[in-house]
Amino acid sequence: MESFQLHPRLEKDSFLVERFDKYQIRLLNDCRWPWLLLIPQQNGLSELHDLTITDQKQFALRTNHCAKAMMQLTKCEKINSGVLGNVVPQLHIHVIARNEGDPNWPNPVWGFETTKPYADRDRDELIAKLRSALT
């Protein structure tokens, strides 16, 4: 069996939070919004329909789990989630906590100004909280 290869951009732009079943959950390195990426650990996937029906259901359940954990942890008003793949073709879903008045509200977060990386301590604290909220 071929080992899973994470797209280099996802590797560079995010931090591993947890692995569950066949999925990786990663924190995007942009502290303007709590932003998770959920990535199936299967090579060669670019679209949701590339997953089997069973895996699509599991992916949806895992995405809902991430969204609920983000809402509970961040007390956000809205969760934005989406599968784009225009820049990074490897299948992944974004789960982003949003609040009225956050940067670029109510518009999309993609491409808005320059990313603001987490300070190491803030990143580590958030990852620990996310791990706890996800289990």
C-alpha cells in the first residue's frame, strides 16, 4: 500500500492537530480566523465524488464533528465550510469559525489580505484545545 502524501502547500501552510480513522485534521496558519482543514489520507483524490459512498458519509460526519467542535471551542456565530481545490488539488475541506466583525466579514476569507501566522505559544494552546474538543 502506498503511503499517504500530503500536498506540499497543505504541509507548509498548516499544522497537524489530530488523525482520526482515515483523516488528518490540520490548523491553517492564519490567526485571523480559527480555520481547520480536514483531509482524507488517500492519494489521488481531488473531488468529493472520488470518495466511495461510504467514505463520503464518513467524511461528512467527520466534517460535522469538526464544525461542532469549532463552534463549542470558539463560540463563533457561523461556520463556513467548503471544498474548493482551485489552488491545491488534493481533496480537503475547510472549516472556518466566523463572527460578525471579523476580518472581511461577511465576505469570504480566501485571498483576503496577507495571512497572519500564529505565535508559537498561541498555536500550541489552540491545538491542545482543539485536540480536547475533538475527542
